[in-house]
Amino acid sequence: MSEYNRYIALAGVIVIGFVVQAMLLALYAVPAPYKTAVAFTKAYYKLDTSMEGYMCEDSRFEDDVNVTAQYLYEKTRSAASRGFKKCYLKSQLYDIETHTTYTSDTEATVTISAVRRTAINPLFALVTKLFRIGGTYPVEGTIDVVKENGRWKVCANAFSTV
């Protein structure tokens, strides 16, 4: 009988582990302003068009010009004028720290500080971090985040604050 008790205890621990993991996953799925700000900032420095998905409707266009497309075009031109492709200007963020200040239930200000490294491709970013080669550059800024349609979105001149 004692052999069965050991298996029952082991099964109980495994079940409790699964329940705790499920609760933690559900908690992680809750939208938060800092998650949106960090995702936007990562996409911003990776020169990824997905950053537009994190922006609110009012800040996507300025004078009938797509702000994201304009930013990426300027980065492409900047790289070309220096004799590089756009991928040479991509960066990866590390050691990200955030501080969120809620101004209301639907508005928040997120302060981000991080370190960025050049990331031509994911392998390059990994190698530069592991062997501590290449320069690191501090990133500090504040991002205004607004709840729009139940999701947090980056608003109010996001490109000038990061």
C-alpha cells in the first residue's frame, strides 16, 4: 500500500504544477501598458513593420503620411547614404527595465531604459552578446500608452520619445 501512496503523492505534485503553470499563463495574457511599450520599442529598433500594430489610430498617420513607412524609408535612405543595407541599422534590446505611471484607467506613461546592440541578424546579436563585442548604447525614453478598444496602444509622437 505504501508504494501506491508514493505514486499518489507524485501525481498530486504534478497536477499542482500544471495548475500553477496554467494560472501563471493566464496572468501573463492580461494586457498591460509596459508589455505594449516594450513590444513597440523592440520592433522600433528592429526596424520591423509590426510596430504599427502597437500604435493607436490617431498616431499612425501625420499629414496623410504613414508615420511607420516614413520612418523605415528614412532609415533605409540613411543606411544607403552610408553604403549599407537597412539591416545594418537594426538593433536588439537587452536589460530592459520599465516603470509605469497610470494617469487614469485608460492612460499610462511608461518609462523605458535598456541597452541596445547592433543586430544585423539574430545570430549576430547572440554572438555579440555572448562574447561582449561591439558597442552597447543606452536607450532611455518615455512612451504614452492609451487603452483603445480594450488593448493598450502607443500614442502621442512615439517616434520622438524612444
